[in-house]
Amino acid sequence: QFDQIELWGRYYPGERFQIAAVIPYKRNSRSGDNTLPFELSGIRDILLFGIYSTVKTFPSEEKLGHQLGFGLGVKSPTGKYNANQDDKLPDNMNLGTASLDFRYTLKLFSISYL
């Protein structure tokens, strides 16, 4: 069984710029007749990124607006990672990755006003 919840936060220091953070919490458990039972839970790797909106069209007379943004981010190795597991769990069962990763994002969305 795999369960994950995420806490998202966003801050807008300017009209076209936003800073966002994601803090995921995961709970893994396994039980069965032919497997060793285990349970592992905790905070996973935290993601922090910034997005700059290059195109924003929200005409006052129209009921549809669009936004296009580009962003860069970093995933920090905050989740627990155990490479030398005694019970030989698969890598995806770890809470973290033990690596610092850089991310990029493209954000395109439309908003409809009724």
C-alpha cells in the first residue's frame, strides 16, 4: 500500500513571478503471505521552484484568459534513503533519492470566467 499527501505553498513576489514549494509525506507498507512485512513513512524529498510568466492575456471584456510560464527548481535530498537495506526493498520504496536534482517546468493554462 502506498499513500502520499503533499503540502503545497505559493508566494507571488511580483505580478509575473511566483515561488512554490512542495513537501510530500509518504507511507509505504507491505504485507502478504510470501513477503516480509514492513512499514515506512516520513517526509520525502522537498521541491522548491520559481516560475516566470512570460505571456499573460486576461482581457477585461473576454471571458477566457491564458498564461504561459517557464520555471526552474531544485529537489533537495531531505527524504530518508537507505541504500544498504537489510530486507532488500526496491529503490522506489525509499522515502528519498539521496540526490540533488534540478528541474524545469512549462506551465500553460487557461482560465474561464463565467
